[in-house]
Amino acid sequence: MKDSFFEITAKTVKIEVKDEKTGQIFTRELPIDFYENANCLRLQAENMDGSLSQLVFYSARGMDRLKDLTGHGADHDSCGNH
């Protein structure tokens, strides 16, 4: 498979926002650790007091796997019995 990605990582992120009042676009590069795979996207950085803070966004696949790991998933075999 050409150009397959299993995970994406970076030490900085670039954010682009459009101001609602003026329509002007602003771009910022921020020191945020970025990690993404088929299950989740995680943003991790220091907060105001220097301690670690993170946001995790789960994909539908990631939520299903999380439910399975905690015993709250559907009662079926998603791997086809192998």
C-alpha cells in the first residue's frame, strides 16, 4: 500500500483561525505535541503552572475499542473469530 500512515506525530502544530468580525485569517505555530492514529488524536502541552495537560479525541473506532476494553462494548467478535 503506497503512502500508508499508521500514526502521525509532531512537536509543533500550526493553527489557522478566521476572525468572525473582520474575516482576517491569523496563523500561529504552537509548541504542542501532536499524536494521531486510527483510534485517537491527542494534543499534549504544558498548562499555565507548567504541569502537563492533554486533550484526547477518540474516533468511532477508538470509542468501540475503548468500550470493548472496559467491558461495555457489544457482545460480538469484531475480528471474525481469529
